[in-house]
Amino acid sequence: MEYMRVTKENLETEHICCAISNNKDVQVSSKKAWLADRFDDGLVFLKSTERGKCCIEYIPAENAWNPLCADGYMYIDCLWVSGSFKGHGYSNDLLNACIEDSKAKGKKGLCILSSAKKKPFLADPKYLKHKGFEVCDEADNGIQLWYLLFSPKAEQPKFKECAKHPHCDEAGYILYYTSQCPFNGKYVPIVEQTAKDHGIPFRAIHLENKADAQNAPTPITTYALFKDGEYLTNEQMNDTKFLKLASK
């Protein structure tokens, strides 16, 4: 397998794995716009040269769009290998490339979000454990921060207090999300309209800058759905899933 790095210079012409349609598709355009502004913050997007979902996206933790205390670490936004690409060691290739790059940049280690049991859109804890990652913090909703240490004397990363105890003070359904996940560009408006059509209290809060994301009341900022102040899920909703959830 050959890999290539997506940069400002080739962003418009390259597919981005997690959204492979053309640039006019809202999922692609929203994700690419988000990426374009992150490259200056040190974001790296490495992907297979073949068309499909096989990529890793990482950024210095100081610039991550998550409420973390992890100065000197590299934060992995996404490590995604799926479909026919699974089972060939490509996840190892991508992770090893991230490790080598991070060490060359003098980082203390890596950190990434996961959970005790596999959750949608989060790294597989079994894989992380196999690769030497350990849990260094856990929020009240079961979302865990895992880390791989390069330097034995480095301080462990941790969640900020706002993320440690996920909660919001508004009634109804409240969604915090960013454009880091391309699916939000399509499905958040669909859920907003579905809630409106069925008279379901719903408000979407689009985190559009790093400061707001780093102080959000949730460890997961790509998609965090609350109801009456309590955290529900990080799984992206379409209209059918949302109505099923709301009917319970």
C-alpha cells in the first residue's frame, strides 16, 4: 500500500477518505473547509493512494478541537480503515507513520479518544491496548482518553473539568458538533428539520472555533447529543434514528 499526505496544495484535487464524493457535496466541502484552516495548526492528514476509507488525521494536542490538557502530545482525530482495506495491516502502517512523525517533532506521546467497549466513531480499545496505549482519564459518560507515552517522565494527558463531567443546562435535545466530521454537513440539518416538523425541542450548537471546542461541555466535540442536560450519544443521527430515539 502507498500513502500520501493531503495538504493545502492538493486538498481540492484529492479525495479525503471519509467523504469521497465531489467537492460540491456539502459533506466534502464542509470537511475540506475545516481541514484547510487546520493545516497551519500542524494538522496532518495521511491517506491511502487508493480510493477508499483508509486514513489517519492528527494534530498537536494544543490545537485539538477537544477539551484536553495534553501540551506536548499529538492528538489523533481519526484513524479509520474500513471495508476491503481491513485486515491487511494498514492501520499499523498509518499509526506507525504518526508515531515516527510525532517523535521527529519532539512530542511526548500520542493521545486519542476511546471507551471501555467499542463505540461508533471512536477508536477500538482492543486495538489501542494491543498497540501499547493505556487509559489516562475517563469522563462521567464513559468516554476515555488513551495515551501512548514516548518519554517516561512526561505528565499524563487529561480532560479539562468541563469535559470530565458532561452536562448542559438547557432542556430538550442539544447537539454540540464541529465540521471535523463530514457527515454533520448533511445530517445535522436533516435532524434539525425533522425535530421542527415533529415539534421536538432541538438546538444544534455548531462549534466553529478552537476556543469554543476546547471549552465545550463534552470530551467528544465532533458530535455530542444531550437531552435535558444529560449526555446521550456521540453517534450521528439521521431522521429515522433521531425519531426512534425521541420516541423512547
